Amino acid sequence: MPKYLIERDIPGIQEMTSRDLQAISLKSRNILEELGPQIQWLQSYVMNNKLFCVYVAPGPEMIKEHASRGKFPVNHINEVKVIIDATSADGYIFDKHN
């Protein structure tokens, strides 16, 4: 299943309290449960008025549906083509085409 990196502009997100972030997370998770197991939220990163989220989904349409239901902004949806990390130096590279 494809993996996606979603960029969301959310002014002030870096100043949100833990309780605010928990509420957003709960809302997101509830919508994911409604949509079914084919879409999964793996993790998100908060920085400089942006939220970068990593999802697994059959396609960008489902990510847009999740965002629409939750009224979450979606500025960019990028499909991850290859994943590299420190182990890639040893030949471990995830490529969805191999």
C-alpha cells in the first residue's frame, strides 16, 4: 500500500497545548476508524506553523476524504517513492517497485 507525506499549514500549531493536540489526534483517529482499515496514520511532525503527517492509504482521494471530514487543511500530498535511512548504507533500501 502506498505511503504518503501530507503537508498541512496550521498557523500557531507549535504553540498548541498537549490537550489541543490530543483533541486533534482523537478527532483524526475517530474519522480513520469510520473510513476503515485501508487508511492508517503513522505519525506526524509539528514545526513552524506546519504539520507533516505520514499516512498509508490506497490513494490520495482517501486522504482528502479524511481531511474533508475532519476539516483538516491539506496543502500537499506527496507519495513516498523510496525510503532511505542509516541502514541504507548497508544496502537496505525500501523501494515500492522492487
